Amino acid sequence: MTESKSTPPIIVWFRRDLRVADNPALAAAAERGVPVLPLFILDERDLPGEASAWWLHGSLSGLSEALGKRGANLVLRRGKPEEELPALVRETGAKSVFWNRCYEPTVTERDKSLKSSLAKAGIETRSFAASLLAEPWQVKTKTGDPYKVFTPFWKALCASAPFGAPLAPMRKLEGGCDPVSDELDDWHLRPSSPDWAGGIRERWTPGEKGAHERLRHFLENAVSDYRGQRDLPGVEGTSRLSPHLHWGEISPRQIWAAVEAHRGDNPSAEKSLDTFLSEVAWRDFAYHLIYHWPSIVDKNWKPAFDAFPWSDDDEAFRKWTVGKTGYPIVDAGMRELWQTGWMHNRVRMIAASFLVKDLLIHWKRGAGWFEDTLVDADLAVNRASWQWVAGSGADAAPYFRIFNPVLQGEKFDPAGDYVRRYVPELAGLDTKYIHKPWEAPPAMLEAAGIVLGDSYPRPIVDHREARQRALDAYEAVKQAS
């Protein structure tokens, strides 16, 4: 039986769970049969990068519409949650606050403090699991320790499947409590002058609806070849669900369920489906790491790397950010990032390896740039991935595994389609030289309209020399430790 409109509301605090389906906090509040007050707080201390902020605007707009259709209006507040949330409790007389858990170190500490202060004030607080396949403390070794290597983590995670059926979206929410709310446009999350987001708008549709459309498109068109094509940046062979996952417009449990449903009708895609699910699980592993080793955010997971002789070459870093290193596959990736807010995963590894190992620039600078320019900027995944490439992280690639940008380009972009798309000044060059234009005959360069050092830069470092320099630096660190 539904209680009267005078009943105090339950505040549902949205964070990285901007969806109505498979949202445990929202579902639990709706089950009470009392007014539900959806809330999103933009924490000024944790503003996302510009590309991610653009995405957040669209995601909140979609969430607001979905909630409104069900009878509840999304309240927007800007400030510190530890101030805004208690203030809203006082304004509305709410007796309960529900939210879904986040796992970043500063957020978990803040949430613990909030839960304690609200409880002291007599407010019921409940938190729920909504962002991962399994909670970070649930997947353990036989000795009860957290995993440090992905493969055994993946096997243990699979052993705990199935993860339960996703929760269906509720048809109706009890509303009736409408406190003062900010206007989304007043947050200025999207650029106006200049409007640099044209390429991002063309590529992406933020929001819960867009997430499920992208998953459907992937399962119908690309997943059967995922195992063979996921490393080819020139084709659309990946799901591109990462920004939707970051903002929680779709849950990993929903993805897992959709893949398993697809599996029954497509037995030939078995290996590709397993490979795709392992990539989804790597996100769980990143949060597993950040939960158990919170220092991974800004410190080397392997302390020996604290002594590594990083370079402070600002000019080299600038050329890397704008895609003018002289290595086409690296430059294509950095320009794709700038134009679309996203970069193919294989190219992320190549570009990251080039920065850290060819240029000897600290992985934290690269991670910071990605967090400002990626629409899927996710702290745990980004930091764990950069440390993996650098060799300083958990289950990291060995430091001596240094990607050769020419060989990587020739292997994964053999026809040069990806380079031609994002480095158009090389479009007329013969495929044999598309990944090493400095080796092309002068007549061929002239015919293609390429002037090295002018229309396209010469390599800013010699890879062979840079590789040896990196190995020498690593060997010195090994000896010192």
C-alpha cells in the first residue's frame, strides 16, 4: 500500500550508476512504496576531464528524462556531498539515503564518513553493489589474499558466475518531493566558445538508451569476430562500451547476461564471447587492485620504480599530446583521442609505451592527459593500465617489452587505413611506407605531397636508441634495488 505524499522521501544518491534498470539502490527505494528523491551532486573537488564532463551532461539529461517519465524528478546540486546531502535531508525531512558503492580511495573514505554522520543523526543509510561483477573483497586466493595477477583472478571470477539476473527498470516511482534543483545547463559541462566537441558528438550517444543500442549493435555485428579483430584499429571490432560503463549507464551484469543469451544462438562465437567477457572482467580487476592497493592511483605499485630516471621533456610531451611524434600509429591514436574523446585499446598501449619507454616520461603525466581527454576516463582502469604498460604495476608487462611503433603499425594496421584516417597528410603514401615515411624514396614523398619536417614531422626520437636508453635505465634500477 502506497503511503501518503507527506511521507518523508528516500533520497537515492546517483554517482556512477546513471541508469534506471539494474540499479539496486533505486529498486530498493522503489520497493518501500514511499516518495523517491533522486539526487546527483557534482563534487567541485572531483570534476571530470573536459571530454568526460561533456559525456556527463548527456548522461544526466537522459537519466532525468527516464526518471521524470516514472514520476520522480532528478535533483541536481553542486558542492561537497558531505555538505549537500545532509542539507537535502534537512530540507526534505528524509529519513533514509540509499546509494550504490564506488571504490576509489578518496570516495570510499568520504562515503564511510558520510554514513557514520548520517547514522548519528538517525538517518538510515544503505549502500549496494551495482558497478562490478563481484565486490573487490569477494574474489580471493585460496589463502584469502587479493589477487595480483589477472588470469587466476579471471578464473576465480568465472567460478563465481552466474552473477544473478539484472534488475528490470521499475515502471513507476512515487514522486511528490521537489526541492530546489540546479539547472543542468548552468553547470556548463559542454563547451560553447569554442565548441571543440563536434567529433565527439558525431561518434557518441550518451545515456542508458545509447548504451543498450551500442551493446545490441556490437552483439549483432562485431562480437563473432571480436577475437580476431579487437586489435585492429582500422575496423570497428570492439564494443566501445567503456564510457557507458564508466558512468554506469549499463552494468557489467547486464552485459554478461546479454552475452550469455547471445551465446546460446551463436555457438561458433564461443571463443570471441569469452575473450570479450574477459575484457569486461579486466575492469573488475582494476577496481580489485585500487581497492586493495589504493596507492596505485599515484604511486608505483612496484616501489623499485620510484628510483627510475624519468625525463621532464615538456616539448616531447607536447608533441605526443598533439600527435606530432613522427611515428604514424602513435600520432593517429593521439589525434583520434583529441577528435573523438576515445582511442582504440591497442593503440592506447602503443601510445603509452612510446611515452613511457621511448620518451622516458612518467606514466602519471600520460594518465593525467588521458583523464582529461577520454570520454571513458576511469581512474581505476586508467591508472592500472598505465602502470601495466610502464612495468610498474600489478601483473604488468615486463619492462623490456617495448613496443616498436613501426612493427606495431604494420601488424595491426597493415593497410594503413587507421593512419590515413587520422593522419591525412600521409594518405597518399604507399602502404609499404605508411608506418615509416622517413624511409620512403624522395620521389614518392614528393608525389604524395609530403615534406618531412614540414607537412609531417620527422621522428622525435630514434626508436632503436630510445629502446636501449630505456633498457639501460631499467637495468640501473634493478641493480639499485
